[in-house]
Amino acid sequence: MTSIISKQWLLARMYETDLVIVDCRFIMGQPEAGRIAYEEEHIPGAVYFDLEKDLSSRASEHGGRHPLPDMENFRRTLERVGINNDTRVIAYDDQGGAMASRLWWLLQYIGHSSTYIMNEGFSNWKQSGYPLTDKQPIRIPQSFTPHIQHDMVVTMEDVRKSSNDRSSLIIDSREPNRYLGLEEPIDAFAGHIPGAINKFWKELKTDNGAWKSTEEIQENFNDIPKDQDIIVYCGSGVTACPNILGLVDSGYTQVKLYAGSWSDWISDVSNSVVTSDEEKE
């Protein structure tokens, strides 16, 4: 079962009572832009989740730029918009699915599996002439019981061990130039974690911004054995999530997120950094 659904699927079911639509639009460096866009127009019935206010906790010295939210706070956020353990959740954004994938991952982590991402995103929905509104829905609060999947996430210490003994395959989801250390527009240091391979998350998307087919996504990971233990990271734990979604949908079962990712790794000056594809430390 794929985690990606079509806009036509959502259009046919958008008013079903057991379904909650979540608008996850967010622009890095413009933290209010997503909410402003939501308030101007959104898919009818959609609620808004902010990457930094709802899907992350406040950054500190360690833990990366987008630490995982406190799970008690996240539970209350879900309950406030009417999400219970049986609700089907449909997430969308306008950032290629990166922000929606963060919500998808968090819901898997808290024990909620009926979560899907709308293919192609908000702009395509709008361009198709599908319904829009500026009205914010009134949601009846629900009760949600967390079942946190602690084995879905790893710490810096876990990654350091895997980097040293190669016990897990480490996947860097960032652009190739950032992986190679040729440029770093966001974080203080360039390069990648020793031993990591590069699988840029946008390779899962077509040229027009849609998710590739299940078969094409599986082909992207063909060089990785299905029984491999895998750790996925990016800059701050957000764009790693599309790769995790692609891996899980392709049948990989031992996939974990390094939530702090590169921005956490470089916060410890004792960690080694590779600045080329030749593993030079």
C-alpha cells in the first residue's frame, strides 16, 4: 500500500467524517509564509500545522535545527484538530512533499499509521480548478492515545557507532553539492557523515513535481538490500522523511531517522566530517 494518494482520490472523499486534511505548507527562512498562504486559501476542511510550531520543538545547542516536538504537545495538537487513533489523515504542502512527509513520519512515530500524502501538492490542486476556501474549519476535539515507536529514531551516539563500524547504512538526503561539501547554504560546516551515501530526496519526484511511481521509487533504492539496517538524515530531519517514506513504501522495514541530522552532527566538534566523495576525514 502506497502512502501517496491522488488529488482525485481526495476530491472524492474530502468530506468524509473520519478524514482530516492537514495543510503543511512552510517556506524555510519565511516562517510565517505558510500560515499566511493557508489563511488566504486552502483545501476545504483543511487545518494548518506549522513546521516549527507544531511539527518541531525549539532548537537548542544540540538536537539540530528542527528537533522532534514534545510528544505530549504533539498529542494535544492532534486532539485539538479532531485526530484520534482511527482518523485517516491526508497531508499536503507546496514544497514537494517534504513538510507533509514530516507529519507522515511523526504520525508513524506516535503510532498512527493511517496517514497519506496528496500527490503534486497545493498548487496543482488549485491549477486543476478544484475547490478552495479561506474559511477555517470548526473541529470537534478528539482523544488520541500515543503508541510511540522508539525504534524509529536514532541518536548522535547511534550514528557515530554506525559510522565507525558500518553496522547500518547511512543515507544523506541532501543535494549532492551539500553532501560533497562543495557548498553549504544553511549550516555552519559543509560535508557529510563518514560512511554515508547520497540519495537526494528529490530523486523520488518527477520533473513536474509529482511523486514517481511505486516501481520507479523502488528502483531508486535497488542498490540497497531489503534486510539492511538504514539510518536516514538530511540537514535538520525534515527532507529525510520523503526518503524514509519511499523506503518504507518499497518494503524496507529497518529504517530509522537521525532526527537531529547534519545540524546536530556538526554541533559536536569531535565528530568527523567528510568533505568529498572519497571519505577523507
